[in-house]
Amino acid sequence: MAVREGRDEDHMALSNQKYKVHEMVTYDPEAATHHDPHDEAVGQVEFQSEEGGGVGDLEARQEYRLRLNALRTLVSLTFILNYDHGAVPAVIDDIASEFTGLSFKEQALIGSLVYAGLIMGTLPSGLIFQQIPGKGVLLVASACLAIALLLFALSGNLYASFHPSGDLTGMAMSGSLWTMYVTRTLTGLAQALPVVYVPVWIDEFAPPEKVTRWMSYSQLAAVLGQVIGYFLSGVISKYNIRLGSLAAWKTTFILQAFCIFPVTVNLFSLPDRLINCLHSSSASSPNGEGVAEGTGEQVEGHAQSSVVVTRERRRS
């Protein structure tokens, strides 16, 4: 009889736990009394439901959609910033025809200085992202990239405007080439920051089971950017597609610069917490308390879902 009553009680206890909310908090009494920024405090709230439609499930799906939007924005930025890597080889002959007497060495510099800028920009990028919020760095880098592309495309026109003859030979050609060298280097410097940050962002914000897939999207965007840049620039050059009186080769870089604008606007509209990684300067307040949240999540479908939202402050 006692055994049967025990089974009935277990059955009732299980039926009353159809929806569960577990809260697990690691609490350190010393951390509560001594606000040492080097102390580690980890709080974890786990929402679980056996059927879709719970509050935790809804919040998880909303957060996941926001992160997908951020991923699309960063992947689009990766695509656009690689566009000119394919465009320059496609239109280098047009550039050489506009600048009379352009040597092979000068053509090689125009094509390679962007990679020199990438190398120089990659080296200090880690320190930059530790000191400045990632979103701010990406916005400034995008703006600088657009400006550098415009100056590169218009360098000959800007320099020739100070010379009534408009002939890009001699000193006018030399001045325009140096402007192009500098702008190509600046283009690489601006591109280095997103190139470094996007994989770090994916590792931080992607669901554990989708890290590899999201990383492949960013790598694919880089390759597609170069391929589309080469193809589209070749089409523009072959059919002499112009913007007003500008040469066809300039049109392709102006197009790239203008495509950066909507991506930058979308990036600006995203909440800081969706862009700034945990270990950037924005992830901690001045007193060292972590304010970044939502560093991990898992959405498994309508029938069953599990979301883990983690708040943590790690030892610097």
C-alpha cells in the first residue's frame, strides 16, 4: 500500500513539472561585499520548455532573429570590402590606358598596396578592439573605406582639375599615381579591421551547433566578393558603362563605395550588445562589472526548445 502511494506521489510530481524554469547562479559572498573587478562571477539562467510558445522560447527566437540580422550585415560587409580585390585586376588595363606610360611596376603597386595595408592594419587590430567598442570601429572603418574608394576612383580627376590642360602626363600623372597608392593602402587598412573582427564575432555570438556554418558564410562572402568584383568590373569595362563623364573603370569603385552606405546604416541601427564582443571595451562597465548578455543560445524547434542565456564577467 505504501509503495502504491509513493508511486502516485511521484506521478503527480512529474505531471506538475510540465513546464520548468531552472535558475542556476554561482554566488560568491566575497564578490558581493568586495567589488573587485578581477573577481569572477558567473550567473546562468536556463529556460526550458517541452512545447514551443513559452516565454523563454519566444524570447530566444526573437534574440536568434536579431543575431541573424547582425550576421547578414557583417557577411554583407565582408562581401563588399572584398569586391575591389577582384575589380582592380579586371580594369588595370583601363587604368594603364588613362595614365600614359604606366609601367608594369606601377600597375603592380596599384594591385598590391591594398594587401600591404591589410597586413599593417591586422597587426594592431587586436589592441584596437580591446580599447574601442567593436561597433564603433566597424562604423569608422566602413566610412574610411568608402572615402578611400572614392578618392581612388576620382584621383585623376581631382589632380587634373588643378591643371587646365587635363593631360595626365608628367607631374599630373605622378601626383595622381601617388594619390592612388595612398588610397589603396588606406583601403587595405580599413578592410583589415572587419576581416579580423567578423570571425571573432561569429565565435562569440553563433549558437554552438552553428559556429562552423556561420563561419563558412563569412569565408564564402569573401571569395564571392572577389569573384563578383572581377566579373562585374569586366562587364562594366567591356560595355563602357559610365557615370556621367567618368571612365568606366572608375564607375566600378564608385559603385562599391555607394554599396557600403546601406550596410553601414543597418550596422548603425543594430543594438550595441549584438555587435560588441564580450572582451571589447564595451563589454564591461568602468567598475569592471559585465554588462554583456546573451552569449550563448540554442533553439531546437517548435516541439522542444532550450535556450541558455549566459551572463559572465571574466578575469581580465
